[in-house]
Amino acid sequence: MKLQIETNIKLDDIAIARTERFAHRPTIIFLHDSLGCLKLWRDFPEKLGELTKCNILVYDRQGYGESCSFSYSKRNNYYIEEEADLLNELLDFWQIDKAILFGHSDGGSIALITAGKYPKKIQGIITEGAHIFVEEVTIKGIEEAINLYKTTDLKTKLEKYHGNKTDEMFWAWASTWTTNEFRNWNIEQFLPKIECRSLIIQGEEDEYGTLKQVENIITQTNGQSTQLVISNVKHTPHKEVPELILNKASKFIKAINY
């Protein structure tokens, strides 16, 4: 079933795509990365929903895709935690009491914070390339992305999904993460509060983070955590090796719901 996009959600003008096919089953909420949006997930959410017989919800955060523009001129060091707080409000707004979070990159960090701050609402989390602190490789990767944005057609490609919000969206990410103030950003304090099971995925060749990110998540969470490190894969496993991720993610979800 094709996801139907809704663009007039009252809470912060957030565009969502949702299916509710399976009564009394959890909802998998997909949280996109720092340059992503719901359309860039393509058919991955539907496939995972079908494999697990779970409902699906994908949304564009403010400033991305078909959602409204940013309501602020500059991000602070707590913007990812604020996104987790908003997700908590959205869970109430959408009346979802059985949530499984699947977060990529920034979305993975949002998933971790949400599970730490609001543990009773989250049944499980899956992260890909999540960050819990800033590394030199992260800065290098962003600097390379800035160069591509300035010298290649990357901006044009992003405009297909983000329209006239593209510049604002790109620099909100790139400018924030490369400031001296953001070097001290760290969300490890939320990890011991996570009670649910988690599947922590990272490509061995991830250009934005080392395996220290995975190691620290695994060792500090209270819920049962499993790591999946994939060789010859970079920052976007669900696009680079989709069948593997569908297989591992569906087994993880079935294990906590059957």
C-alpha cells in the first residue's frame, strides 16, 4: 500500500506519511538524517512494515521536505534533544502508545534521546550511523560535504526534495556541526536511561563516525543492545545494503513483539 502524504498537520506543520493496516500492532516511526526527508526513504518503510506486520509513520522534521520552514534563525547545541521532545509530543498527538523508532544519523540520535527521556513510550529502537558525540572524522566528512555542495550538483539534487528550503536546511546542519561550540556536544547521559531493546547499525566505512560511537552506545544502555557493523558500507546502510537491513531489522522487531 502506498503511503499517503498529509501536509496540514496542526503541530508545527509537519508533513507525514502513514499506514495503519495492522490493528493492535506497533508503529515503526522513521526518523531521517540531517539532509533527508520522508521521500528519500523511498519504499524501505513499506517493506519493513510488511515484513513485520507493523504500522508505519514517516515524517519530515521542520525545515525539511514538505514541512514548513525553520521557525528559528540559528540552531543551538540542544536542537537534537528538542527534536526528541517534539517527537514525544507527536506520539501523544498521533495517539501512538506502541512505538518502535528507526533513526538514521541525526534521526538515530533523536531515537536514542527519546528512548532515554521517555522510556515507557518506546518498545525498541534501531539506529544507523547515530552520533552520541562529535569526532574529527565527523567534521572532516561534513567539510567534504560542504565542498561537494559548493562545487557539484549536490544542491540541485537536494532541491528536488527540499525546494526553496535547501540552502537554509543544508547550512543549518553544516554550520552548526563545524562550530567550536558544538565540539562539546554529547548525549551519552541519556544512554543509561534507555530500557528498551536496541539494534545499533553502522557501516565499517562510515565517513561521519568511528565504531567508538557503536561501542559507547552498546556499553552504556540498560536495555539489551545488539550491534550490527557492516563491512564495505558507509553512512547509509538501508540504501547500500537494503535487503540485509530489512532482514536484520525485521528479525529484531519480531523478537520483541511476538
